[in-house]
Amino acid sequence: MSKYTDIVCLLEQRIKRGYYVLHEFPPETSLSAEVGVARVTVRKALAQLISQGLLTRLPNGRVALDRSGPQNKPQLAFLAPAYINSNDANLCQSAARNAATAAGANLQLVEYAQWDDPAIANALRSFDGIFFKPWTEATPPHVIDALRASGRPVVAFDQDLTAFGIRSFCPFPPVFVQRLLDHCAGLGHRQIDCLNTQPVDPVIEQRIAQWRIWLTAHGLTGMLHSVASTQPFQQGYELMQSLLVADRFKASAVLCTTGPAAIGAMRALHEKQIRIGTDVSVCAVNDEGLGRYLVPSLTAIEMPDLVPQLTLCAQWMIRGGSDWIGPLLMQPAAAPLFVGESVGPVREVCRVSGGN
């Protein structure tokens, strides 16, 4: 393969992945130095891409991305916090990418490190549509103002911004909590605690509220054990361990607000020789795709199929944000309940003493 063909393939892949949506297309001299070929070879490759409708030559002689070219797909962004490497975030991003592909668009991950990160403004200015995943805390007013003022179609993930006219998508409506609790109650559990290790953002707050509402409606009891942490696996382990040592965990079942909290708690129970699913039942609202692969397998509300609804969002973005169909707040009508080995019929609890 010639160097000219190599350069065409390299630039074609970058363009189709949306690389030059955020990055200015480099001048010929820079490209020549980057790939180590003569400038005349680079110019020949650029001419090929211009003829394909991927690039255009500006009046000043520079080459730029041809966003209106027939070969260029609409470019969407998944705008998400940096430093958050959770399976849940990966599943949401993957669903958004599949939805973009189904709608005939490309999707690029754009990360921001703080609310004032220029990456947010750059994404709003550069892409045809934005899937926006906020930090766990409430989105500040100046960011909401930027989302609204951008004129770009935006769909928020995991945070309800519909009060500000921003379309929002909730993968796990809080009411799904009640399905887990109904399952536990059907097995005879009458004291069901709630364990949380996430910062109490609106999503977590609503899950805890649903647990309280359900207990009241059914005349049952339970205690809340909550510690905000950026290390939910470790904190779930340490929180459950401390409850067992202090002999303060009396429930026959525990509802965990997230999968990581449940996994940490199950490890602490296992180390105290408490049989999970026999002595104590454990379930989680969102298993982040891991529940059925654990030992014991974790009873949980699993991630529903997000692609159909997100495809509608992507199509709306491609239309420039016109002709929206449906409510501003989108959420699945149902989610699969995976019944694992971690939940079983209630029995007289017999536990190892919490001492060393």
C-alpha cells in the first residue's frame, strides 16, 4: 500500500470517528511532519478526500471538515464526567453509541473534568446533538443556561432536567425499587434494610424514598445505612463489616441502592460466614451488568434495553431538535428482574458473632 493511500485511510477514519469535530483540521505542513511524507503527497491525499466530500478547501486555501458533505454523517457527543470508570457509565455510553449508529450518525465520547471545563462549551458548539451525563450532584444553573442557550438538541442522562425544558432520560425510574421489595416480601421478609454508599444525589434520594414509601405502605420495618463515598465497593464492604461488628444489622434482607454497594456488603457477610441467600438476602437496584456473573449471583433490577428510546433521541438530534414526540422525561416502562442466588426465603437468622 502506498504512503498516499495510507494517509487517505488514516484521515478518512479520523473524520468518520468525529475526531476533527473538536480538533481543527491541521495544515498541510503539520500533516506532512506528522506522517513523515512530502507535502505534495499530503496534498494529493487531501484532494482525494475533497473529491469524496469529506473535506472542503476554504477561500484562504486551508482545508477543513465538510460538515455538509454527503459522505459526512451527523456527529453526536456523549458528554460525560472524566475519572468515572463505572460499568454503568460504560453501558449507557454503549447504548448511546448503538443508538447513534442505528440513526445513521457517529458518536464521540467527550469528557469534562469540572463544571467550568471548556470541553462542555466546545461540545455544545461543535456537535449536532449531545447526550449529557452530569456529575452526581445537581447540575449548576450556569451549565443549565449553557445547555439551553446552545441551540443544540440535548438529552440528559440520569438527572431530570425537564423543569428547565431539557429532555431527560432515566434508565432506572425510582419506582423500579418496589419490584425488588415485592420479591423479597413474597419470600417472607418483614425487615428489609437499605444500604447506600453513593453520594445522596437526586437519583439515590428517590430510590431511598421509594424504599421508605414501600415499607410504610406494607407495614414493614427497616433501617437505613448510608455513607457517601467515591469508592462504593470498598465502602459497602466496610459499612456492612462495621454493622456486623457492632451487632447492628438485624434485618433478614437488605436492599442496596447500587450494585457496587451490594457487592461490597456481600463480601463482608461472606467473611463472617453468613450465608447469602440463606441467612441474609441481598438485592440491588442496578447490578451494572455484573449480577448474574457473581458467586452467589446477585438478585437485581438489570439495565433495560436503552437503544430503542435513545435511537428516537438520536433521530431527533439529527433533525436539528424539531418534531419531538413524547414526554420530556423518558424512562423505560419496565426493566428485567434477575432473580439470583443472593435472595431466598426468610428463615431464623443465625449469624456469627461480630467480634474478631
